[in-house]
Amino acid sequence: RKEVEQDPGPFNVPEGATVAFNCTYSNSASQSFFWYRQDCRKEPKLLMSVYSSGNEDGRFTAQLNRASQYISLLIRDSKLSDSATYLCVVNMAGFKTIFGAGTRLFVKA
Amino acid sequence: GAVVSQHPSRVICKSGTSVKIECRSLDFQATTMFWYRQFPKKSLMLMATSNEGSKATYEQGVEKDKFLINHASLTLSTLTVTSAHPEDSSFYICSARSGDYNEQFFGPGTRLTVL
């Protein structure tokens, strides 16, 4: 089993749609969690951290369920500019970081 | 936010040559730097983790004699791909992390093409 698994994608959605990405991790000792966004041929950029209490940043909402070892990202009112690959990232003890394979999102007009 | 630079951004070299890639944290001290490789349409694969002043820790399957990492200061790490082969062609990305934050700050990446 992979240490971090994400929805395979790609997701093709119209503008204005709501889309949800899921991610599971296998190591219960994982310490911190993030969603990164990566545009084609660019480096990943932090989208948001993920907390057990859930956090929201504008149209983006992230949730963490430690009991189920599950992380989610919800994007509301999708924009064309949201088209990218979304990476689920888990930090383990000892500064080891594991990236999910990423989920590609295409938002169409 | 914190800025990490990489140089060069793109390099084309002949098979058998060595290529050095620099990663610098411009406005913070990076206690830990990471080197990743990414093949087209694939996720980032961690190659090695380096802490300033100590030897890098390589991930399983990554040859330490082929991918030499030096983290000589709190703002600079280098990756040298020795005796490069066409299969080493990839996108190499570094990231840096300070002791104060969990977040990693990524460099813009270096696209290596070995002919």
C-alpha cells in the first residue's frame, strides 16, 4: 500500500462546480498535512495546511480525520484558473515528507 | 513568503558529463533541504534529505555516488549528477525548510536533458 494515496483523476468540471479531492495516508504517526498545487512544468506551491478542526480559505476547505487517516480538499465555485494538479502531502517524524501522486483538475468554460 | 532559488533552470548536457545544480534559500536559513525528482505526469519523488554540515540521507534506490549532495551552509545545497545518462533526464526540484516551520519552500526546478 502506498504511504499516501489520492483519487486518480483527472477531474473535468465546468466553471462554477464544486469538486472534492480525497487522500488517505497509511502511517498513523504522521504529524502534519498539507495540500499543494502544481501547475504544469512548475514547482509545487503550498495551497493550505490541514488541521483536525478543518480550515477554510476562500473557496477552499480542507479537512483532516486522524481516526480514518483521511484528508480532503473541497473547491467551491471552480474557476478556470483552478486547473492544476493538487498534491496531498504528509510530514512524518524526522522531517520526512511524502507526496501523493496528485490529482489533475481541469475546469472548463 | 520565503524564497528558494535554483540554478540553472535548464541544462542540456552530453552523456557522461557531470551537472551541478544549486539550491539557495534567499531570505531564511534552511536547516534542512530536500532534493526531489519528477518525471512527466508523475509525482515528486524524494531523492535525499540533507541537513547543514552533515551527510545527506538518501532514499532507497537512489545512488549516493551518482547523486552527490553537499549542504555546506544554511543557505546553499548542491546536487551533482555524475556521469549523467539519458535516463537521468528529469525535472529536479529542491525545497528548503527552516526549523521554525513545517512548510517546505520549493525552488523553481531545474530541467535536465541528457543527450
